[in-house]
Amino acid sequence: MKLTHNRAIFLMVLVTLMWSTAGVVTRHLEAARSFEVTFWRAFFTVLSLSVILPWVSGRGVFAKIRRASAAFWVSGLCWCVMFTAYMVALTLTSVGNVLVTMAMGPLLTALIARIFIGHRVPLRTWVAVVVAGVGIIYMVASQIGSVTLAGTLVALCVPIAGATNWTITQHAHDRGQDVDLMPAVWVGALLCCILTLPLALPLQANAHDVALLGFLGVFQLAVPCVLSVRCAQVLKAPEISLLQLLEVIFGILLAWLGANEAPGTTVLAGGALVIGALVVNEWVGWRQRT
């Protein structure tokens, strides 16, 4: 089926809904905790992508990994950090807190790309960075002395790793060495499994937990990652950035409705600044380009 622009938008909305299920699902785990949660999700991601990748990219996809560039392996390491930090953060703080912190990704990407590869950052983005930074500082300041501060700081590793990943892959692209992102996701999940297994022992997850984490590995991570790469071939970057914000809204709503985790006032206030800054930045940029 040909992916038209409208179908790509609908599919990207579905992708954000699938991504947003992690928070509410982890709230229904019975025995699995912290690094074990991360291990099982990554394990099922590796299994599912091992089946999906040859179907999508051809049977030689894994053979190509052995000849991949250094940028590819750095990308895989960044994916590993994102997978690990995201799930650990969900076990340390609220779903809303994690998702709002992750929404800083596009703005951090602009900053890191400016510092390391010289990408120009327009004034509107600098303003958005300052406003969003105020929102994050407000959230963090309200948690000083609280255990949830650790969760926020761990969650901050996700957008930092994501921004680093984009910068590395963009720099490789500028040099004529494109990084195949889907195999890089597989490598990141595999590294995540290897690194978190010793920390997850002894494994305590029961069949109920393994089933839920298997769902996350396949339908919250592997499948939507494949679909998002397909959408990125049709949609423009500002469209994807704005649509990705639906993950924050969907995630908070699902955790509220499915796990009775109402977002706190600091999350709502700080989140409004972060998301508002990002929306205005992308909207102004869209108007300037069109």
C-alpha cells in the first residue's frame, strides 16, 4: 500500500500511541523491577527485530552490520542508553515527569548539533530552549530532596542520547556515510540486554510480567520504530516533531486512566512550558519555510 501524506500522519499518530503504552504497562508489573524491566523489554525487542529486519531490509542486513562504520556503532550505543534510561526512569518517577523531560529532545538536538557540527540555530530555537529549560528547572527544583529527582535526571539521559545520535548520524550523512537506523536499533537493544542482564539477576519476573514486557518489546518499541522510519520517508521533520508530542499527551492520559497516576501540578506547569516552547518553535519554523 502506497503511503500517502494523510496515511503517514495517521500512522505516526498510531506510532505515538504505541510508544506511550510503556508507562501504564509498567505500573501493572507485579515482581519485575528496575534493570530487569529494561532487560526483558530489550530482549523481546531483539527477538522481534531479528524477524522483522530481514523481511524489511533483506536477508543480508545482519551481514552488513559487521562492515558498518564507527558512526553506526555509536548510534547503536546511543539507542542502548535511550532504552535503558527510559525504562529505569519509569521505575523511579512518574510517567508524566519522564515524558515531559524527554520532550526536550528536539531542542537539545539543536544545541548539540550547533556545538559539535556547526548547524545554525535560529533565534526562535534559542528562545524555545530557554523557555523549555525554565520548565525543566522548575520541575527539578520542586523535587530536590525527593527520590523522584533521580528519575528526572535518568530520564534526561534519553533526550541527550537521542540528540547525540541524531548529530552523529547527520554528520555521517554529510560525509556520504548514511547510518541505517533500524539495524542500529537492533544493536542498541542487544547491547542493552547484555549490559542489564547482570544487573537484573536474580530474575524475579513472573509469567504475567514477562507477558507484559514482551508486549512492550514488540508493540511499544520494535514495531513502532519500524513504522516511524517509514513515516519519516514521507513526512517532514517539523511534522514528525509535532506529532511526537502526542506521546506525552497519550502517555499521561493512559497512566491517569489505566493506573490512576494523576500528573502533579509541577509536571503540568513545567510540561506546559516545555511543550509550548517546542510547539511554537516548530510552528514558527514551518511558517518561515512555507
